Amino acid sequence: MATKKPSQASSDSATKTSKGSPIFTPTPEARSSANTKRIIAIVLWVIAIGLEAVAIFWLLRPPFDELVENQGFPQWRWYTLIGALVVIGALSIVGSLLWKQANHLDPASRKETVRFFVQNQLGAIIALVAFVPLIIVIFLNKDMDGKQKGIAGGVGIALALVATLVGIDFKPLSQEQAAVESQVVTQLVGEDNVWWSEGGNVVHLCQQASDIANAKTPIHNGTIAEALAQGKEGITLKLDTELTQCDLPVPDNLTEIEAWVREARGK
């Protein structure tokens, strides 16, 4: 038995271009949810950058009459600055998490290189925009003493690193990957239906697969699109073992199928 290359197969979650290339089309519900998450993320990021502007142009530029000779930077402004840094970090991180969830519901195409990069790494970009100028101004401030600068700058750098790392999508999902994996599952199983555990990174072909049968976290099933929307990497590449455990026929070109999946994932 041989299974056709995914780009030649059919699937409910994919359409074809005039050249026959599979393109993933999210469901209306998934697209609506993705749009909502993106709007909320953008609002949070705008607030974060707004707070950064307040910190730069007000907290770090206090009126001269508040600067008491030999007492330096007003203590209440310094505490407010620390609070602003923490809030900016929280807003950046929550926004990035929502944005990444949206990208798994409605992914970009890997063929659009610039858009694919920006859309998937926007959280990290925003984190840098929200922190780097503020951190620079903190260290250039002439009114704070060394200790105040060191603590505020250190807090800013630590939060910037965390927010940037959270914003990076190390395994971005593409339309091509979603389409190929959906088609592969349909060919191997007979329908676009997979199983996954809340604690696992990949999805499985049946509930009897050993990796899912022994899971200690709740188990779910649904389409590949639904699994990817939950942040799963994709189908397991232990296909030979799982097909046997699921009592499914093993195609002759299984190695090629696994290679197609890796290619779709950009590996």
C-alpha cells in the first residue's frame, strides 16, 4: 500500500491553488477567535508602549522644582518607575501569549517570508520596543543615583529578556504545515481526527497508541487544526509504531510521508 504525497490528497481543512499546492483554511470560528485574540493583544501592547512613553517623558523627566538639592531623584517617582516596568512586562507577556495562540488558529504562509517572520515574532519585537528605549533612558538619567539606576535598569533588563523570550515563537505554525498534516492524517486514518493529551507536545493517530494511553493528563480528540490551535507541534513521527498499535495499514512510502511532514514544518 502506498499513500499519496499530501499535496495530491484531499482534505476538508485545505483547498488547492491553481498549481495544486495545499493551502490551509481556518474555520470561521477559528478565524473569529484569532481576530479577537489579536485585537486584545494589540490593545495590551499599545497600553504597554503608552506606559513606556509616560515613564520616559514624565517619570524620568520630573519638573525642576521637585528635585531637592542633594537629595536626587524623588523616591516616589522611582517606586512608580519600578511599578511601570512590571506592568509593561506583564502586558507584553500576556499580549504575546494571546498573539501566539491566534497564530496557531490562523497561521501565515511560509511562502510569504517577511510576513511569516513578522507575524510569528511580533511579540518579541514589541517587547524590545516597549523596553529598550526606556532602559537606555534609565541609564542615561542624571538625577538617579547609581543604586537607583542599577536596580531600575536591572529590573528592566530582566523583564525585557523574559518578555522577549516569551514573544519568540520557536516553532511557528504555517499554513503549509497545517494543510500537509491534515492531509496525512486523513490518508493514514481515513478522517481528519487525532488524539492528544494536555501535557503532550504532539498528537497521535488513535486512543490506543501507547504514548497517549499512558498519559497522566486529560486526553482530547479532534481535527489537526484543533490540535494545532492548542499549541501542539503536530503529528508524532513515530508513525510506524503508532500505525501498528492503531491496527492501521502501514504505507510503503512511510519514510517519504515523514519527510513531507518534516519539510512542511520547516525542518
